[in-house]
Amino acid sequence: MSFIEVDTLTKKYGDSIHALDRVSFTVEKGEWIAVMGPSGSGKSTLLNILGCLDSVTEGRVVVDGQELSGLSARDLARFRAEKIGFVFQQFHLVPYLTAVENVMLAQYFHSLADEAEAAEALRRVGLGDRLGHLPSQLSGGEQQRVCVARALINQPNLILADEPTGNLDEVNEAIVMGLMSELHREGHTIVIVTHDPEIGRMAERRIELHHGRLSEVSVFPTYEEELIDNLLKAVWHAQEHVGKEVVPIESLPEFLPNRATFLLMAQEELVDLEGETLAFTSRGEARGREVLRRHRLSERLFYDTFGLDKDLLDEHACKIEHTLSPEVTEKICIFLKHPLTCPHGSPIPRGACCPAR
Ligand code: ADP
Ligand code: MG
């Protein structure tokens, strides 16, 4: 049995609004799912039902072995408090309670309020020095981190997040998504609603809703792998430019538009992100080296052998660098007699076929 089972779920508001129309899918324990789709397509409705905040009209929803439609309002509240952590776009903090009190409030249903535990949860999201602050004394990003702490306080198996970065700037978005990927690594199951493809890409699987219907369950492996290749190349270029292995993020114009993918790359141990700097891990460096090698060898081939215009080399190399197999790359290198530089003068990383210098 899957951790979440949604079977022909329908949700109606009145007679005319079908917020969800016979939606079926499953989620395994520890998976990270993104729910995407246009505004009004039923994303929040779906999340609220999974989070026991709304009722089912028809169909079956099972979370962690518990069929939800069979529960009374009281049992739903208890199940939610024990099993589910919720993060909302509009933080929903109580304005006259401090950060630590807001977190303790979520604890209330579960066990005796434990201030030390709440403080620990806030330290975990980097707010150890803000325990006594009111929401109005915190920035949007800090308020959302209080919400993440609140969601974590009962050690829930399932974390539901509805557009958690919708009201945040890019820096705080990266912090909150960094926390999400940490939770994922620890084994929490995460379902996150987002319309941001960058954030959707961090999930292992994407579910798309259109007019309350599930239209697509997709992964984009090729696209994603190519993007990662390109970003590894960008890191390599930045290293060449700066002349150091650890490069400041500001030397990478690709960083901000692709911050979620960089977080994913950190998660996959291709890069080390430390504060405002970035470096390759040994895996990342090996993969970056191969991409660069394919790119610059392709440029050499197009230039030396086919006489392609120098200005067109980069564009065409970018197209084939993702598809060349190691065998073909080696053949090109041998055919070109192991060239040392690309036509623009940049060094071509050595391969196993190249003679020692
Ligand atoms: P999304 O989160 O994808 O933007 P929602 O799940 O909020 O979409 O809404 C799906 C549809 O259900 C919309 O047409 C919305 O107007 C309707 N809806 C949502 N909640 C209610 C409600 N409490 N009463 C009536 N209609 C609702
Ligand atoms: Mg919504």
C-alpha cells in the first residue's frame, strides 16, 4: 500500500463547481511531489483534503493507512496535528503571539506545550535569536521560516506546502526551499503546490491539474539533465574566469534564475553551496569536465573539419554536447589528434585517450 492513495477523488462546492474531478494518484513514503497547474485548477483544494482541512465529496483518500472520509471532525483534527505539517503562502501566524508561542500553539493538540522543543525547531530554521519577536517584527522570509518550524514541531510524516514561496523574495525562497530539501533528505514525504517551474523541478515527480482533472504526471529527465550540464559548464567558466576553485555566487549570472536547480545539484552532491560561494564536489567536477570536453571538442571538429563560422561554433556545440556518447567523444578526440584548445583558445580537458603531457 502506498503512503498516499487518492482514488477517483471528486470535490464539489455546491452543484456547479467541480473543484476536483475524479483525480487518482499515489505517493510513496519519502517521495517529493510537486502539484502544478493554473490558478483555479484545484491545487489548494487537493492539498486541503490531503491535510484534513476539507472534506471529500466522492472517492477515497488514504494517508498513512488512514482512510480520511471515515473520520469525524475531531478525529480529523487529531490526525492532522499528529501526522501533518502545513505551510501556507499566507503564513497564518497569530499576530499577537511571539515566534516561539506560534510554534507552541501547533504543539498544543499533540502534547503538553514544550517551549524548549519549540525553541529548538526555530533554531533549526535559523531563527534562534528571534524567539520573542512578533510576526510584525519579522520579514516575510523569517515569518515563513517560523511556519516551517511550526509545521515540523510534531515530527509529521507528511509535509504539505501550498505556494510556500509565493510571497518571498529570491533569497528567502532559496532558504525555504533549502529547508524543504533538507526535510526530504531526512525522509519526510513532501507535497508542494507551486506554479514556479524552477521549484517544481526540485520535486521527484510532478502532477498537473487542469480544471480539477489530473492531466499529466510527468518527469522531465532529459531537459533537467541538460540544464544541469549547462549549469556545470557555467560553474566551470566561472572558475576559469575567477581563477579559483571556490567562486562567489555573484560571479555566476546563471545562479539566481536557476537557484532551485542549483539547490537540486547541491542535493545530488554535484556542487557545494556555502553561504555566498559555490564549488564543485569531485562528482560535479568530473561531470563538468566531461561536458566541457564534449563542447570544446565539438567546436574543434566543426571548425577544423567542416570550416564552420567561428561565431556559430558555440551554438552548434551546445546542441550536440548533451548527446555524444563517451565512445564517440573519444573517437573525435583521436581523430583530431587530441587537441589542447578549442578554436577560441580555451583549454580542452584531457580525456583517458589523451597521451600524458
Ligand atoms: P488553485 O489552488 O489551483 O488556484 P483552488 O483549489 O483554490 O484552486 O480552487 C479550485 C476551484 O474551486 C476554483 O474554481 C475555486 O473558485 C473553487 N473553490 C475553492 N474553494 C471554494 C469554496 N470554499 N467554495 C466555493 N468554491 C470554491
Ligand atoms: Mg491555491
